[in-house]
Amino acid sequence: MDDLQRLIWQGENDQVDFKQRVTQPDKIARTLVSFANTRGGTILIGVKDNGKVVGVDPEEEKHTLELAAGFYCDPPLLLSYEEVEFDGHTILKVTVPESKTKPHFAKIKEDDWRGYVRVKDTSVQTSKMVEKSFQVEEPTFERIPLDRHERAVLDYLALNRRVTLRQYMKIANLSERRAYRMLVKLVIHGYLRLHYKEKEEFYTLS
């Protein structure tokens, strides 16, 4: 069994996603971002969700993917491609490396950028990470050096039980966009836990 057969046989998971076609750059951007923010992954285009191979025109798919990676992902992502012949069809194998500059955000609409992570076979918005994280037996986090703004929220939480986005903006004197991105980064790297089921989202130490 070659690598491609093995990927298809194993099905979708935290590092593999199937797409029959890629037609909407904003939607595929969420998958790209979720892989980059987690452990990286592979997208097989020309394969249905059930593993049936239908094939694609690789050049058409690359055009949409490059649009997604360059304009619907922030920071932009660099993808690598491989065209693979399988059972009389062409599959486009897209590799999304784990990012060294996470978190990345996907553009949902004008001025609305959201973070995603990969949990099992789903790209999950960061506001829903808490619920999904309980389904993962042993989530692994990569701890990273923190700057003074990021340490400020950890210092605050050492003395206080929780912090909201608005409180953090005030503590660190940051814009809403920058404060949100820093909080998402700290969640993705395992320093904070996000709680979103109450009236206002808040963060606690992990």
C-alpha cells in the first residue's frame, strides 16, 4: 500500500482532510488555518468525504488555494502541491506545514478574521476549542517564549481567577484586534483556556 492509498484508507483525521473540489476560498482558508495552527496536515482534493476518488483539474484547484492562502489567511500561508495519478484520476495532494508563526486567522467576511484549530477530523473555531478539547485524550502543546504583553495576562491571572478580552485590552493597553490575537495564541499554545458559554467569553490559566 503506497502513501496515498494509506491516507485514503485511514480516512479524515486531525492531519488529513478530503475535498471533492475547492470552490470557495473563504471556506478552504478555515481548513488551511486549522492545520497551520495545530500540527500541520494534508488535504487530498479529488476525494469525497467517504474516500471515493473522483479526481480534479489540479490547475483550477491551485488557483483557488493560492487565493485562499494569500488573501484569506493572515498571516498568509505557503502551501506545497503534488499531483498524483490514482485509479485513472488525478488527485491534488496539498501539504500545509505546522506554522512557526501561529496563530493564523481566516477571513470570514470584511474585517472579521477568526482563528481555527484542528480537532480530530474537524476545523474548529477557537471559541469552541474548550468543548472539543475534552474529546482529545492527550492534547499536546508547544510552549513558546512570551513577550511582555503576553506575560502581563499570565501575571494578571496569577492573582485573578479570570480575564475578559476587554480587561486584557486595558491591562496591556492594546487594540481589540491585537489583544484578541494574543489571547488566541496563548490558548493555542496551551497557556490559557477559553470559556465561552457564559454571557461574555473569558480566559483562565490552563
